[in-house]
Amino acid sequence: MNKRGLRRVILLVLCVVLLFISIWGLYVKSQSDKTGFVYLDLFKNKVIYKDKSGQKVYGLKKIKKNTYYFDEKSGYMQRGLVETKDGIMYFDKEGKMVKGLQEIDGDLYCFDKNGYMVKNDFARVERDGNSQISYFDKEGKMFVGTKKIDGVSRKFDEKGALVIDTSELKKGIQKIIDEYGIDVGFYYKDLSTSTTVSINDHNFYPGCMVKAPALGAVYQKIEAGELNEDDNWWYIYNMITISDNTCYNTLMQKIGDKIGTRGTAYVTEMCKSLGMEHTEVHHGLKPGLHYFGDGKTNTSRPSDIGIYFEQLYKGNIVGPEYTQRMLDLFNACRDVQISIGIPSGTYFPHKTGFADDYYHDGGIVYSENGEYILVIFTHGYSTSQAVNQIMGDLSYYTYNWHMKLLNLHGDSKKDGQMDSKVEKSEMEAAEAEAINSEQ
């Protein structure tokens, strides 16, 4: 290249540099008067935040629905792992604080509800669509294997889930069932760990227990705009709270376009879609007006009702508003069976059912140590007092085991935990408060 050509190249480079400086100057000037997020370079690597008065923000800052962290000295927005004065936090590529289980450089960490890394402690996390309890070591990494924690040996599987030994619960429940000598189906599931215990899970005649899935079908129709809640509230409320059969029969006809069996067929179809493989609804209930039937018998089993309440808990039947409406209705159910064995005032969305010598109860127990499903079906007793006694004993035993199960640091008995069997006086007092009008 000759000298003239070289001078032209140098001049061109200088022009490009001057143009870039001019553009950068204009960009910086345009940013200087801005509030909110301000980008100090074209690649948005250096970001600050100015409040309404134009002042630079430092430290943690909640902006709309997200939380960010701006360096205490420079004010630059931080990404990745950040050590704050109160603990280690993690911010994604957009600078937003994250919570829950996070994979970082191949390791799993957990950040609590305030965004701080969990260390040397247990945490409930969601992994692969399932809830589990895991332990995070001194570096915050999820632990896999066997480890003595607070003097207790704990085992965690290959996914870091706490392995629960259910042998004590199984033996205790079976012993109670054997003492009473009747046909009892038992289903328990802890919603924090997915730990499940199922004993004698076979088909029973469900009686009024079919009103539980019936309510889900009714609210699906309401949500779809095919049924008006206000116009049918009296039927809905009384079908669940006092288990009125006429209200149930009427609602099945309403969701079935005036044909009851079409309504129950819809309930059965909904049950199958939720995973309740053994539940079928074919007829209305007596005594009650507007009875109907297709010649077949209603049937269900404890695990199916457990699945139903779990799906309701997860919001998989209807949307959030109607889910809460259904839970509150079930909590208003006036019959007492399982509720005798849990602390008074416990939120317990449930449904009972009885016919002849079939007595059932099942729902979600909202305990201090997390929620669990409990469903008990019985066949063989013809009086509610006898059934309440066995269900109370089974419920007491399950509640105590559940409280001990999640007492992860080996503390003394939690507040609200009860000791052993239901006292007869307590059972009679609970019965006296209830209005058991189910048929």
C-alpha cells in the first residue's frame, strides 16, 4: 500500500472513531436524564436504577413484581450468585431474584422465600413435578446419600428426596383396624414428600362420598358458563354441608341437561380424567326427590378419593377462584369422623358418606407441619358412634405420626400434637356439635 492509500485508511479509521464517540456521547447524554433502569453501555452489561427523584439506587430493590440487587458501591445491577450482608442470593440473566430449586454449574441449590440460599438445613422443593423434602449442606448443595442430622440418620435418594420409613404408620394403622375387626380401607399421602400409605384399598359402595367429585363437575360447568352459581347456590351449599340428597339429584340433572344419568356420566368421565380409575357414578341417592339410575351401582375406593382431593389441592379441577370456593365448602361439611382425631379448628376440607353399614370420610388436613390427605372407608358398623370411634383412633394415630415425621430437627413434640387414642368424652363432645343429617 502506498502512502496515499495508507493516509486514506487512517483517515477512515479516525472518522469511524469520531462517529462512535459522537454516538456514544449522544447515548450517554440520553441516559443521563432518565429514571428507572439506565444502561451505561451499548451492550447493557452495566445497568443502574434511578428512582423518581433521579437518585441512584443501592442494595436490594423491589421493582414492580421482581427484586433486584444493585452493588452497594457502584450501583451496578448484579447477576448470578451475590453475597449480601444477610446471605447469598441468586439473580438471573435479567437481574431478577430467584427462589426455590436452582441448578448452578451442575449443582442444585435452594433459595428460600426471601431469596437467601439454604445451608445446613432442610427445605421443601419441587423437582420433576413432584414435591419433596431435601437437605442442603454447608455449601448450599443438595445432599444425596445417608447423613446423620441432629443425631438422626437420614437417607436421601438419587434425586435428593428424603426417604420416609412408613413401617411404623403401617403397623400402627393395621393394629387399630385389627382391634375393631371390620372392613377398613385406609389412604394417606403427605403432600410435602408424596409419601403414601395405602391399606386394604378396594372398591366400596361410596354412599354420599360421590358428592365430592360431583361438586367438581358442577364447578367445571359453572366455570364453562353452562351453569349459574348464584341460581344454584342453595343446592350446592346443602349438597356438601348437610349432604342433602335431593340437592345432589337435582344438580346431576342440571349438569346433564335435565337427564340425571347424563350428569353422573359426566362426573364419571371427569373422575377418569383425574386418574380416579375405579370411581363410577350411575345413579341418584335415596331418600331424596328426583331419583334416577341406569341400573348400575356407584363405586369408589379410598385412593381414588385421595387422588380427587390432591387434584383439587393442586388446582387441576377448576381455576384458583373456584378451587378455593370448593375447599371452603368442603371445610364447612358438618359431619365429624376424621375431624375428631385432629386439633379443633384445623382447616379440613372433607366429605363424608354413609349408607346402611358403609361409613366413609376423606379430605385434606392442613396441619402445622404441612398438608396431608387422609381417606378412611369402613364397612361393617351400623352406628355412627362406633364408626366415629375407629375413625377417631385412626385419625389420631396418623396425625401424631405425621407430626413426628416432619419434625426434622428432632425437637420435642410440636404444639397441637396429641398423645394417643380419642377419649370417649372428646368424641361425644364433637358429635354433639355436629349435625349429621347425611342419608
